[in-house]
Amino acid sequence: MNVARDEDERDSTFMVSSSKNHCGEWILDSACSYHMFPNKHLFSRLEEFDGGVVLMGNDDVCEIKGIGTIHLKMHNGVVKTLTEVRYVPDLKKNLFSLGVLESSGYKIIIHDGVLRAIRGALVILRGTRKGNLYFLDGSTITGTTAISKSIEDDEADNSRLWHMHLGHAGEKACKD
């Protein structure tokens, strides 16, 4: 971490930080068994315990130290709540399990370097390919949010979709 002071403004301090694990970036991983996150202080809720281990792709073993909830700001500005995220302090990257999404009824579509998780007609999340990895088009947010929706909460999304189709249609328009 570097700290710089503005010569003209003695009360101003700027902090520049280089994060090796890119705490806001999520890799969309098709081989990952759980959503996993290494940054304890960014969980909005965390239940700590010894939860066994996960085997990494390079055969390293990492300990699971808890399970909790993370808030993600998606590509469209909507804040979603990701639940049952494993706290794995030794991870270097945040891992978002596509298998968990698919098991929950989401359809994963990859086309032209863009990954989409879809339920019904709605795109729930989107990712972009960088090299050979897909990264979530969104980021981790801290603190509590006034408007937060679960990844599983599609009822509000369906209402919004119908509103976009119909606008403020009156009773007569709905009968036709």
C-alpha cells in the first residue's frame, strides 16, 4: 500500500493499493463445487467453523473456515445476494460456481466470449472472457444495501419483465 499527500492540500491524503487477489473480481468456474471467497471482512454475514477442505485444480488442499453471504453488484447495477459462500482464506481468487447455478435451474450459455446465466427470459448474470477465463461482469460490494435481491429471487424480476412488456397498461389494454 502506498500513501501520497497532495503538496497544496496538507489535509488531503490519497491511498493507492494494489490487491494481489482482486477482491472485487469473480472467476466464473465450471469445475468449482461451491462459491468460494477468501476475504473475511467482505462477507455481509459469516458463520465461522472448520468446514473441511476443498481440493484445488493443482492438487493443493485449502481449508474451509466458514460459510456466509456476499453482496454483488451486477452488470446492470442490481445488487444480488450470493448465499452459501465458503470462506476459504488461502484462495487467491474469488470463485463463482457455475455448477451450483446450473443445479439450481439456471441455464448457462456461452457465445462470442460472453457467458450468461439465464432463468426463463431473464439474464441473471453475465461474464466476459479474458484469456481463457470468464469473469463476472459485476463486483463485490461492502456494507449493507437497501435494495438487495437473492440470486434465487426471480419473482421481482418477472414482475419487472412484465412491466417492461406492458408498461402502465390499463384494464382495457389487458383485456384485449
